[in-house]
Amino acid sequence: MTQKYLVEDARIEPLVTLIANDNWLEFTVRYIVNYQKHRATKDSLFTRILEEIGTTDRRVQFASTTVELVAPPTFRVNLEARNNGSEPAA
């Protein structure tokens, strides 16, 4: 396949990687697909992942952080006329 598509001698098998930090888990899915089918394939994969998560009896769930801005800060702006230094400011 690397010769057919002129791809460097890299790993072309499907791959799932995981990054874990103190706030979340991030999965990356890498796969080779015909460029004409990439959107449909991505949709199928995502749909299947959601279906599988739905079968976990809520042991696997999605979560997100929501931040609410309660009140905007007060800004005070004072605009003064400026001159070129030849006359004192009024």
C-alpha cells in the first residue's frame, strides 16, 4: 500500500491512541480511507462509538466543563484631548 499511494514507510494500520491527564481522556483514531469516503467513514465510526458507549449501562459517559460569566467587569474610560505639545491641554 505504501508503494501504491506513495506514502512514506509509516504505520498504515488503524490505530487508537490514548492521552490521559488530570481532567479527561483523549482518544485519537487514525485510519486510512478513500478520500471520497472520509466523511461517511468518520460518521459511521462516530455513530458506532456512540452506540457502544450506550451499551455500557452508564459506566462510560460524556462530560464537559461549563463556565458561566456571572457579571461582566466594569470598565472606566477617560478620553482626553491630546495636542502636539505646543499648547497646554484645556
